[in-house]
Amino acid sequence: MPSHTRTEQDQFGSLEIPADALYGIHTARAVANFPLSGYRLPAVFIRAYAQVKLACVRTNASLGYLSLPMAQALETACKELADGSHHDQIVVDAFQGGAGTSTNMNFNEVIANRAAMLMGQAAGSGSESGSDTSIGAGSGSGSDSGSVSGSGAVHPLHHVNLHQSTNDTYPTALKVAVLHELKALEQPVADLQETLQRKEQAHRNVLRLGRTEMQDAVPLTAGMTFGAWAEAVARDRWRIFKCRERIRQVNLGGTAVGTGLGAPRDYVLRVTDELRRITGLKLSRAENLVDATQNLDDFVEVSGLLKACAVNLLKICSDIRLLSSGPAAGLGELRIPAMQTGSTVMPGKVNPVIPEAVSQAALRIMSNDALAGQVAALGNLELNQFMPLMAHSMLESLHLLKQAVILLHTRCITQAEPDAGRCLGHVESGGALAAVLVPAVGYARAEAIAQAARNKGISLAQAAAEDLNMPPEVIATLLSPERMHQLGYTEETYAAFRKDNDTKGGKA
């Protein structure tokens, strides 16, 4: 019977690997060594790492460091990974020691074994070729410069990892993945902003009572509420666009610590250009590769801008939950779509589940930002050993932010409508008119009118009309939607009160 395993060897001995596995012994040891989170690398990161490996293969081939048959097989293997195949073979835990070496080796082995199969070789045959199958923690350059590689079995280090290190391929792949995700995030944020702006115009004449410190304040319009949310999201849209400028410089070609040691100069100068052509991203080689290898503050900056967007989402969701609260015994000023049954014991109860879910995603993004700062600060000398944690937190935040924006937009904001009658009722029953009266009659008299309304149990507008001996419709003009859209007041605003002030001692 055919064996279901194959035996591979490294400096620590031998291991049995599943016969149909594209990964090899280095990956198997990492799986055994890091049974931590159960989190796997996200698809966007796998595709990005495959694109980095493809750029390296093409550059090495163009410079004559790989034979044509070898280069063609390696390129096909990289393209398959980049296009979504073999992702089940990237099996290392997202959290790992070695600054990502296990991840790099997982890719090296999968690409090597897939290329070997394309060349008619058996998977794992390359693990026994060559004299150097070991890797150092965080590096693993295994370069074989100075001669053409490509005769014999495909080797994960000598061929796939030629002129590379984990220390330049891993952060480069992360930046490529982040740039892809930032690009994917831009349109959902733009869509949310545009919907909020449409709501701003649609409800510009719906009065609602403003509230400060959870207490009644002066009125504004529901359109203004949507407009304020739109402006916050517009700033997020700009920040996300600018994020891409912060993250476009990569250290590919710097090898272990950024000196390019072990890689030919022509390779170092060309490989980023090749990656730019493959990805379609505006990538450039960092001017200081040593700095770009050891410092992660550019990721921290991007994380902070993602946090700002999460903060705005959380604020908007909190506002929505308050405005839609009740609805009978709460504010009930905003109607949002009912999504599902809200209680197993209270029939008919419906909860604001979309804002609640988005709020949780926002809180996670905010906590990931704090984590990103700590990770960057804890790097030592020429390398940050916690790169895998940075990768996980950054890519999780980007994924959550995109999904949260889409969820809030499509399942809440698009169908959210103010209850105009409820809003107006709160305006008329509240004390907002007192503040509007102050420029016309002075603070003391406006306060007396408000007290009279409370004592008589009537609306403030009615009390003002009685006290000032003016028609209610004149009073009402001070609370019209048009009045809310004026920036401050003019002499004409209170012209009707001048004669009355002359006889009753008010202050115009």
C-alpha cells in the first residue's frame, strides 16, 4: 500500500509529513511549537506574501540566478497562491516566535513543493537537496548568489527564498496587504458619507431638540444631525486615503537587517519595481532600509487613523441608540430598521442590534491600536520580534472596519428616518425656546417665561405668547427650520419684538 506520509529531515532530526501536504518539516515544527490562538493568516496576507515571492522569483530570473524551467514553475506556484489556491496549506498560527520566520518558511515550502510537482518531482524532494537546510531565527536568507540556481530538486531556501530574508519579505507582504485593504475600505466609507449627506438634505426641515450632557438644549434639525455625522465620516475618508502614503515604502531587498547583505545590488535595486508592477500599488523602496526593517511606527500611524474612524463609528452608533431609544418611553426620535426578535421573554421587543454590533467592532479596533503601539515600542535593535502580532492586529482592524462601515450603512443608515412628529413634540414641550428668546427679552424675563410654563403646565411657546401679548405664530418663527439654518441672528430676526420691548422693558 502507498504510504500516507513522507519523511523529511532538518537539523533537529526527522518528521513524518502528510504525503499530500505542500508544506514541509519547518512548517510542521512551527505548527507543533505554536499551538496558541488557532487563528490562521487571512487570505489578503497570503495573497500579498505570494505577490512578494513572485516579485523575487521574477527578479532573480531576470538577473540569471534561476534557470528558466525553475523560474517558470516557481512563478506558476506563486500565481496560484496569489489567485486563491492552496491557502489551506498555509497552516502556521498567526501568533508565533521568530518575527515571522515560520510564516516565511511555510510559503517557501508550499511554493517549492508546488513548483516541484509542476516540474514532475515529488513533494518534499527539495528538503533533502543541498547542504544547508537550516534557518536562523528571523532571517533565513539561504541565498546562493554567484551562480545559476535551478538544476535538481526545488529547494525552499536555495530557490524560493533566494536573496531574501523573513525580515524584508514579511513586513513588505504586510504593507502590501494593508494597502490592498485600505483601497478596499475607501469605497464603503465614501458610500456611507454620501448617504449621510443625502439624509442631511432630505431632513433639513425636521426640527429636533438638541441635547448636551444628556439634558435638553437648543433645537436644531435632524438634517444637521445627519450632516454632522457626514462631516466626521468625510474626515475619515480623507485620512484613509492619506494612510496609503504613510505605508508605501517597503524594505524588500534589505535582507536580514536592512544592509542587503547576501543579495546582489542589481536585485536590491530592481525587486521593488517588480513588486509594484505585480500589485499595481504605488510602492517604493525605503531610502533607509535599516530603519524600515527595525521600526514599525508607520504601522502605528495607520492604526491611529483607523482608530479615529472607529471612534466616529462608535459615536454615531451611540447617538443612533439614544435617538431610537424606547421607542415609547425613550426618545424615539429616530426610526431604524427592525432586524430580528430582541428578547426571548418580552414579546415584540426589538433591539438596535446593528449599532450594537458595529460598536463592538469599533471597540476592538480601538484596543488593537493600543496594542500596535506597544508592539512597535517593544522592538529590539535591528528587528521587531513581534511582527506577527502587528500583522494580526492591523489586518483584523482593517477587516473589521470595512465590515462595520458596510453593515452600519446598508442595514441601518439607509433606512433610518426621523420621526418628525415626535421630534417636534419634544421641541415644543422642552425649554429650548427660552434660550431663543434671550436676545429679544433678556435672560431674566426668558427665565420667568419658562418658569410660568412649568407652573401652568403649558408649552413654553404658549407662555411666551401670553407674556409678550404676541400671536403664537410670531413666536413660532423663532423655532422654524429656516431659523436653525441661519448663522446667528440679525436685527430683522427680532424686529417684531422691538415695539413690545419698548412697552415692557425688554432688551432687544
